[in-house]
Amino acid sequence: MSRKINSVAVLGGGTMGAGIAGLCAERDCKVLLLDVSLEVAEKALERIVGGRPPALDTPEKAANITLGTLEDDLEKIADYDWICEAVIEDLATKQALFARIEKVRKVGSVVSSNTSGIPLRDIIEGLPDTLAADIAITHFFNPVKVMRLMELVPSDKTTPDVMEAFSDFCGGTLGKGVVYAKDTVNFIGNRIGCFWMLMGLHRANVALNQGVDMETIDALMSTPVGLPPTGLYGLVDLIGLDVMDFVGKNLALNLPKFDLGEGFTDFPASVQALFDRGQLGRKTGGGFYRVQKLDDGSKKKETFDLKSGDWRPTKSITLKKEHRDLTVLLADDPLGWLAWDLMGETLLYAAGLLPQIADDIVNIDRAMRWGFAWTNGPFQMLDALGPLKVIEKLEAMEGELPKMLKVLQDSGETHFYRNEGAEYLGLDGAYHPVPGE
């Protein structure tokens, strides 16, 4: 069966649902937006048109959106090609809604959940096989209009034509960068990105106790390794400790046994203290950093020093030349080893997750570039460092080679990509063409 998406019913008008509805309306799709009440749906539409930033670039295209309620108007989804669930992250709520959806949707429609953490296999458990065949996870990143990444996740029952329909529409009509993930906890982007953040908070805490400044850690974990200027603490401030706490609890429940992330699902004590008193990040006026507006109109940036437990002026950091690019991970000095502990360990973690979270390195690299704004993905970074140098470092440390480094070593090859990035090394030890974006 050939599936085409020209219209979208979005169930749930929260941050993500409103973002998806707005983007689809901007691309001239007919959109039905349903929520628990008409008042809530109307407030979602207000955010779509007038939020900061608005989900619509062209306010007139709000006319493409019809509002309704989940109680009174669910049968209207029968007129729509794609039914996108974006309600609260609660398994029972989602299952109950999908049971209702299946009774009224049209034959040939495709269905998805925008869940960021609930496995699809759990969502479809006990639901009809007809729904299981037509459903996938379409995990957009926030803000939907801005972030390129969309992770597409099937279950073992999802049919290929459903995946093709989502890929064509989200990649073509919506202009997203579609990556193909497995039905595992946090999929690709958040699995690796949240490992870096949560593990990083623990490893950084050790460095703080050794006298390294928070600003130095953030300076290392930004431009030198090709990450955004927020660094580690700045990114956690942007996301919020409340979100990171939720992520950590989900990981604690769903990570496979013996996963490296098992030891980093909670916060170090000093960070937990911030969380406990509601010092969550930018959303609460400050977390690790804050910006204060002075009486003369100027602004002052301050750092919450985790060692002293008080605010102080933020320090300006200038790294030495040998610490200003990715080779800092191989530097044999204290900051080099710190960079290795934070970023190097993350690269090794990513290299050990195939084929668990994705079938190839390309999907992992794209997820980290498009979802976390890394300049290069993990395997591109390993290539820049020289995988053989990384293997040599690991062997000197008597460390175990993760899956993809072992594949590369056994293949006799020297890099994960060749032919100017046109081919990638597969799990089979052979090179394959890199799919178009």
C-alpha cells in the first residue's frame, strides 16, 4: 500500500504538539488540533501564532488549523492521513488514547507518538495488530520549527510503507533531517547526549574537587571539541535540572543491564542540592549561571560556585593553544585527561551502542549534529582524532575496545569514513554508500 500524508491530526497542544501543528500548517497541510478542552486548544493556537518564538512564520496560515476536543471531536481524525499523538508522557494515558484512535481512524492512515522516552513496544502492547502495523514514533526536537532532527522509530510490527510515508513527509514536506533509530530508551540523540551531560556532571565534580573552575570545564566542552558555546553546565542550565532529573529516572528504569550509563542516572550531591531548592536553570532565573541586570542598564554574569555554594562573578577563560581543538582529548596533561574523561568517554560510549540503538554510524552522527548541534558526530570526531591513535590510547589504558572500534581494527581499515565522506564503515567491516540526507 502506498501511503501519502497531506493532512495531520495532532492530539495534544502542549509545547511539542503545538510545534508540530504549527510546522505542518506552515507547509500548507490541513491540521486538526485536539486537546482536553476548547479553551486549552485555543491557548495552544495563541502560542502557535504569537509565542516567543511563534511556531508559524506566516500568521495567516493559522487558518489551516481546526481546533477541537479529544472528548467531542476525536471522530474527525477519520478525515486525516497522519494522527500524531503528543499528550503527556504517561503510558496508560497514551494506550487509552490509542485504543480510541483505532476505532475511528480511516484505513490507510498512519499513526505516531512523539514520546521522548516510552518504548513503542510498551505503547502497542495489548492494542490491535492493525494499529501496531501502522504506528511508529516520530520524535521531534524542541523547538520543532528550528531543530532539524526527527528520529523515526518503528516497532517490529511497523510496516515498511508506514516508515516510507513518515520519511517522505517529515524529510520532504517538513524539511526535517530524518534518522532511523531503534526502539530503545531515549533513542539516539538523547541516549548519547544525556549520557554526556549526566556522566559529565559526575566527572566534572571530581575535577572541581581538584581545583578546576566550572568555566574552564565549559570552555573545554565547547569550541575545542565542536560543541555549542554553552558547554556542559550552560547546556544543563538551558535544558533545566527538572528535565534532566526526569531523563535520569527514565534511564534508571530502562537502560540495559551493565550499560555504562547506569552509574550516572542521578546527580552529584552538589547538583542535587540545586535541584532540591528549585535552582533549575534559566527557567528559574539561574542555575549554574545567571545574568543580572544592574541599575545602569548593564548586565553582570555570575557563576554559582559548586564548591563554595555561593554566587561569584563569572571568570573569563582563555585556554592554552594545545587545548583549543579536538586533539586536547589526546593531550597528556590534566586538562587533556579531563577532556578525555568527558568527551572521549562519550565517543567510546557511542561506539559501543551499535547495533543496539541504530544500524549504522551515519544515523548516530546525524542525530548528534542535527539534535545537539555538534559540529561533527562521534565517528566523525574519532576520524578527526585518528581511530588508531584512540585504539592505542585505550590499549595503553588496558581498556576494552567498544564494538565499532573493534570492527575497524579487525577490518584493517584506518577510518570510519572514506572517499570524502561518501562511504561509511558498516558493522560487517565493509564500506557502504552514505545515504542522502
